[in-house]
Amino acid sequence: MKVADYILEILNSQERQKSWLADKTNISKQAINYKFKNNSFTAEELFEITKVLNINLEEMRDKI
């Protein structure tokens, strides 16, 4: 599973949209769409996303 797929799975389970995540992480909506399409998140962005979505990094690592 790709990181982007895992994050999308969490977003869906929390009934949230990518646009909501973009707003909460200060990433533009265009950039967040690119990052999901190309699975190209920086480590800093991943840390911010995990904080916003309350994702356990160990759990995420085991799933991807």
C-alpha cells in the first residue's frame, strides 16, 4: 500500500476530504492533489498530516 492510499483510507474513515486536509496542513489544494496522485509527500508533510489526522506513525509504517 502506498502512503497516499493509506492517508486516503484514513480520510475516508474520518469522513473528511483532501481539501480539508490541505486547509489544516497549509498545503495548497493543487499541491495536495499532486502529492496524492504522485505519492510524493515530504517527511515534514507526513509528520504534519499524522498530527492532524491523529495517525500513529508505527501503525502507518506497518501498513505501508
